[in-house]
Amino acid sequence: MKNTSAVMDSSDIQRTSIAVIGGGLVGSLNACFLAKRNFQVDVYESREDIRMAEFARGRSINLALSYRGRQALKAIGLEDQIVSQGIPMRARMIHSLSGKKSAIPYGTKSQYILSISRENLNKDLLTAVEKYPNAKVHFGHQLLKCRPETGVITLLGPDKVPKDIACDLILGCDGAYSTVRTHLVKKPRFDYSQQYIPHGYMELTIPPQNGDFAMEPNYLHIWPRDTFMMIALPNMNKSFTCTLFMPFEEFEKLLTSRDVLDFFQKYFPDSLHLIGKEALAQDFFRLPAQPMISVKCSSFHFNSHCVLMGDAAHALVPFFGQGMNAGFEDCLVFDELMDKFNNDFSMCLPEFSKFRIPDDHAISDLSMYNYIEMRSHVNSRWFIFQKNIERCLHTLMPSTFIPLYTMVTFSRIRYHEAMLRWQWQKKVINTALFFFGTLVALSTTYLLTGPTFRSSLGCLRRSWNSVTYFQNIGRISL
């Protein structure tokens, strides 16, 4: 009789199989988390291997890595490697139309965000996935169909022959235009909304000058211009990735090189010589302006066989720099829930949706708000005054008053809690400013008008006494 108490060799155990759809940043990071748990992980990416490609397709816009993303990288042992490839940015450097520059710190002297190359980060994460013997990345595999009820996917590989694959969990990390999500949209009670903002973006480059940075490297440079703006992030090769944001109708007005140069001379004069007139005239027409989309959905999962993360669940506009960080935190939260529920998908997936949806919807709203702030408010004296008040209050009461940017960027306070706390703090500050302003106004009014008022009363009193005197004389005469 076979001894059932004998310990089975790990190679004899049928591993739980997970199909990660999408080999981008969130997909490859998720694969590392899941491979660490000894699952059989297969990543299916429709593109070719970007480490082998001569030209990488997709966005090259730089990323701002902050605390949430770093914590996720730390959990798989990659934080130090990735941070060493980033450039610290400690403040926003605001370029006014007049050419004046002013810095607005992100937080304390020790707080900064990191400018990271999207392409290099993706390459490092893919390499990390392949170090796990139980994980494999399949390039050139397009998802044709997804059956979340049964955990079956249909893929079209390089051989152009559709193939069905069964797995225990389908993990949709395939971006804002997720194929996995399109199959969930058809399911009952799955809410989905998307919004294209009226603005597009275009990438330009500020090259090094004399072998060095053309501007101060430790800042995120912003040119706010009310309805449009430009942002520049430093690169390790001492260039800047420069992104122009403005309404599509404004892009459509710029039809010739002369139009572009005149536009920059009018609105971004100090950047014109940094980019270079010839390079600007060429690069502007290299690619059309790209759209930006905001996506919300609920739930993030279907039964115990399918879950969405990253842009597939909550695509964000880029104005709070939290798209990647929120996606990385998805992976970290899911990993923490897997610990809590002992790898039980039937418990973990519903809890992930319940826990994460309020946060990802909140950061979506905050990202929309921050665009208005960055292009319209950062030059305002009132805005800078409020920021100074927030910093003072945070210094005096660090656990009571925490600036919104600090909560979002330098902590893991849940996004929706940060938004609620920020709204409460704004009410408290505005109320205090109102009462303080009223008190100052009353005090000033008293100081300015008090002596005059008393003098006027004296004149009135003397005039009345004179009238009374002459009235009395008149009565006597009569």
C-alpha cells in the first residue's frame, strides 16, 4: 500500500497556472510577484521583444517613479537597480512667459520623485521575469478571445494558428485598450466608462548642450500656459524628454514649420533655443498628436478566473504622475491580499475589487484635477500662498495636516482617503483664512476709521449744541 503521508516532490505537484495578458510594466511586474509564489506564469505579449527590437513601438514618454511604485519594486528586490537608473526631481521649475523661473518644492528636502525611462524599465522587468524557472514570456502572441467563466483564452502566435489555452487565472494587464476588458464589458453588472480629454500630447527633445544638461536636471520643468502647457523630464543621457499638451484644435492650426516656430516664439520663447529651430520644425511633424484617455470600470474581476490591473482597470491621464505607480501598487495590494487569503482566488479577487476600486477612481479624478492646477494655477500668487500655508501647517502638525501631493506621492495612504482628507483640510484652511481675513479687515477698519468716527461724533455734538443754543435764544427773545 502506498504511503499517503510521504511528502511529494515539488516537481510532481501540478502548479496553478496563470496567464498574464500584456508584457508591459504592470504585466511583467505582476509576473514576478506571481512567479515568486511558485505559480506557473505565462506572459503573452502581442509586440516583439523590445530588448531585441531596433526601434521600440509605443509611448516613450518618461515616467515619474514615486513611493508607491518603489515599494512594489522593493517587494521583488528590484528597487535599488531601478532607482540607480533614475534622476531625482525635487521640485517643479515653473517657466513663466516672461522667462522668469521659480521653483515649487514637492515636499521636504529629502523627498523627491525619479525620472525613469519607460523603455529601460520595461526591459529590466522582462529580464527579471525570465530569471524565474516557472515563468515564461511569449512575444508576438495576440489575444483573440477570452472566456473568463472557464479560464480559457485563444491566442494567435507567430505561426498564425489560433490556439486555446486553459489556465486557473487570467490576469488582464493589456493597457487602456484592453482586449480582456472588452470581454468583461459584455458581462452583466460590469460598469465601464471612458473619457477622451480634449487635449493631445506630442513628444519633443531638448538635447544636451556642450555635453551637459541644457537646464537644471533635478527639476520637473513646466511651462504653464492656461489652456496648454509643456513639461520636460531629464534623461540619463543628459537630454530632456519634452511633452507638449494642448487641445487638438490648437495642434491642427499649426500646419507649417513657420507656424510652429511662431507658436513657440510666442508661448515658449525660452525653450526654442533649447530644442533648436531645425529640430523642432522636423520633430513636430514626425508623429501626430496622441490622445489621452481616462478609463473607469467596476468590478475589476469576474468570478475567480479573471482580474484586471493597471491601465486595463483604470487608465489615467498623466498629470499626477501616478499611472505607473497606481498600476504597480495594484500588484502590491494583490500580493498582500494573496498573503491574507492564502492564495485563494475565490476570496482574493472580490476583495481586490472591493478594496481597490475606490482608490483607483479617486486617483483618476485627482489626475484630471491636477491638469487644471498645473496649467492654470501654478503661476498664481494665491496658489503659491496656499502651498506655503500647507507646508507650514505640515511642519507644525505633521500628522494632522499633510499636503495632497505628499499623501499621493510620498506615502501609501489610500488614494480615496487622501482625497477625502485633502477636501477636509481645504475646508479647514479656507475657513481659518476667512475668519482671519475678517478679523484683519475689522481691525483695520477700526484703526483707520476709529479716530475719524470719534471726531465726526464730536462735530455733530457741537453742531447740535449750537442749534439748541440758538433755539433757546430765540425762545427768550420771543
